[in-house]
Amino acid sequence: MKTVYIETSIPSFYHETRQEPEMVARRHWTHQWWEQCASRYDLVTSEGVIAELQEGDYETQADALGLMADLPRLEVVDDIADIIDVYLANHLMPKERLGDALHLALASYHKCDFLLTWNCAHIANANKFEHIRIINTRLGLFVPALVTPMELCGEETS
């Protein structure tokens, strides 16, 4: 079974309450993926996701954390810090060490088939994928597919 790393934006959009059309659409696709497609995969997350969800105080915080409660957490080994350093030095991700760079490093290091996200600016961005592929290849790392729930819902597993 293929592995999907669940990034912070997924539980956030699953419990999104804003009514702007884009927010409603992302919430819809997230629900559809979680309810109809997630069972096809082994789902994993990280303590970084949990820490991001715990930041601030918002109405759906407990629900978002609850969605992730039973998912296995990927181990943050020492090599992850070195990978993040390379990502930051190559301007691959924003400068926060415990955000997008951590998620990509974990999904790559642990050879997750997919990194599921709604972060289309920094992660699931077609304009950045080639740069990510080059850096990960130079590091000898796996290159996960960087996808949104909308893209992954049609994926068939073998």
C-alpha cells in the first residue's frame, strides 16, 4: 500500500469554516478524499504537523488535532536537520525550519509516495517541482509526489 504524508493544511481544510468559494471547494475536496480515498493508503504525519496545528487558538483546533490523533508520526532523525539546511541554502522552501522544509524533508527521507497538501505556493507547486527533484536527487533522496486531495482522489493503487 502506498504511503501518504498528511501535511498541516489537510486537517485545517477538513475543518474549514470560512464560506469563500475557494475555501468551500478545498473543504469539499478534502472531505471527499478523506472519506472516499484515504483508506487506499497508509497515512502518516509528524510532530511538526501537530505543533503547527497547536499554534494559536482557533475554533476548529481540537477537531483538526483529533483528525490526526491516531496517525503514525514519522521519526525526525538527525539527517532531517541536514536536509532542511540544504533546502534552505538552495531557497527551496521558506526560511522557517519547522514548516514546509520539515514536511518535505520527512516525506522524502521516509520515502512517502505522496505528500498531501493544499500549500500550492511552497509545496504542491509545479514551478518548484523540478528544483525539488534536482535537490533531492543530489541528496540521494526519494522524491514524493506533491499533490492536493483533488489530484490524489483519482489515483488508483496497485
